[in-house]
Amino acid sequence: MIRRRVVVSGSVQGVFFRDSCRRTASGLGVAGWVRNLPDGTVEAVFEGEPDAVRRMVEWAHGGPPMASVEAVSVHEEEPEGRRDFETLPTPGESW
């Protein structure tokens, strides 16, 4: 099991990036979370089997059809044993 944190910049908010990410990750059996950040980027954590996580990182470089991804930073992290994938609120917001 591996874990990667990505921060995606470009036109990535308001284009169904989070929902598409959640659906894609769930379909691949990847756990983690995704959220918008106040600076206009999207942050996500992918945790699971190496091939599935690699595929999610690749997906993040393109995102959903309406997104325009300019850059993706990828950071290795220690797995936490997550079992689901969820959409989190933007930091500073409450749902």
C-alpha cells in the first residue's frame, strides 16, 4: 500500500473535479480524500495499491473534461490505512 498527496493547479474548481476524482478513485479501489483549497487549487490524497494510486496521480494530471490542469505536485506520504474516499470541505468552511 502507498499514499500520495497531490495539489492540482489551473482551472480546477467549479468543473466537477472533486466529484469526478471521488468517482474515479472509488472505481479503482483507492481510498483518501479530495478538497478545494482557498487559493483555487485542489488537494487530494490517494491511498491503496501502487498501480491504482499511480493511475489516480495520472488522472489528476488531466482531471475531468472541463478542467484545465496547469501543474500537479506529488508528495509521498506514509499510508494511514484509510478505507474510503470522501470529499472534504474547503479549509475554513463548514458544511
